[in-house]
Amino acid sequence: MRGITRLLRAWRIALAILLLTALLWLTTDPHSQTPAGVLGLFGFSLFISLGFILFGQQRLYANPSATKPEDQHLA
């Protein structure tokens, strides 16, 4: 289970770095130097930032309905 947690953490870090480098690459484009391009980059980066803030700590478990072995004696 620890390996999966580390893998997910590494995946999130890699995704964040990839998105930041993509934004840096987009800023060098001449279309990004126009007011509409700047507004588009701002909107995209705001969307990505809010996604990380709002959903970055969300955990998805494979089988949430399964009971734990230590809880079976309570039934």
C-alpha cells in the first residue's frame, strides 16, 4: 500500500511540473502576447490551480464497502 501512495504522490508532482512547463512553453508563443492570449493563459492557469487546491487531497479507495478484519467481530 505504501508503494501505491508513493506512486500517486510522484504522479501528482510529475503532473504539476508538466503543467507548469506547458504554461511556460505557451507563454513563448506569439499568440500569447496578445490581450486575448494573456487572458486565456490566466484562465487556464486559474482553472488548473483551483483544481489542485479543491481536489488535490481527495482520495479514491478501491473497495470502500469492504469491512476491515478488526471490525468483523463487532457485527
